[in-house]
Amino acid sequence: MSVVRAGISGIVLPTVFPSLDHALPILWERVRPLPIRAAHRDFIRICIGPGGGDGIARCLARGGRWSVTLYVGELTNWTAHPITITTYRP
């Protein structure tokens, strides 16, 4: 697979990584301590957390892009932060 560009709006600037395996731990470390909405935390952990990434890799192989919105905060006071990962050919 080609290199990937990954970022989280307002949290991690889009960055080019040599592979998805390099990008996911960085994204996860930035997201893990945040107050992610409880109903959303497990989904995000499965996507970008330890051992995750299989679904993302399949999406990247098919269409070159994967994205989801990360919801940070409490039920009545939260912000949306799109996570975007794309294949990138320098």
C-alpha cells in the first residue's frame, strides 16, 4: 500500500505517514485521553486503537479514502472532529 495522509480536524494536522501502521498509533495516542462520548468510544477504539485498522485498510485499498467523525465532550456540550485517512502518492 502507498503512504497515507492522516489527520483529525482541530486535533492532529494532516500528516504523511509511511504506512497505516505508523499513522494509527499516533492518532490513537492523541484521541485516547480525550473525553469521547461514551457511545462512540468503543467504535473509535476499534477503528484506530490497538489492533484496529483492518476495516480502514480495506477501505483504502478499494477507494483510497476513509473518514469518520470523532465526537468529543459530553452529551450537551461536544465538538465534532472529522478523522480523515487517504492514500497518498508523493
